[in-house]
Amino acid sequence: MPARELQEQLNTLREQLEQNPPLTTEEREHLQELMLKIDAQIKLEAASPDTSLADGVNLAVERFELEHPALAATLRNIMQTLGNIGI
């Protein structure tokens, strides 16, 4: 089930953030906000898709790709799963 896969990827992202990578306060807050939106979307999977969520995750991938490749890879996986569930 894609929602379950998305939840697992979200958990991976949380674990990576708990390892305290060198992020600015703004970067950390941005990721926290995205994680809240993803979590809310998982809970509302049957509701209408939120395309702004996918856009936000995509922007985060671009933002973190060079300096934080592990975070960017996890975010890419989240993007893929969002696409698989039609978001």
C-alpha cells in the first residue's frame, strides 16, 4: 500500500533529522512543516489530492540536494510515493 510506504519514508526522514544534520533553523522548520503536511495527507489519503504538497517536497529536494544528499534522497522517495498514490 503506497500510504504505508510513504509513512515508512516519512519515518526515515524523521530518523535522519534526529541525527542532527547541520541544518539551519529555517531549513529544519521547513522540513518539519513538510513532514506535518505529509502526515496529514496520509491521514486523508482518500480525500482530494493536495498538489501543493508534492510541489513543496520537490522544492525541498532541490534545496537539500547538494549539501544534504541523504535527506534529498529520502525526499525523492517521498515524491515517488506521492506520485504513486496520485498526489
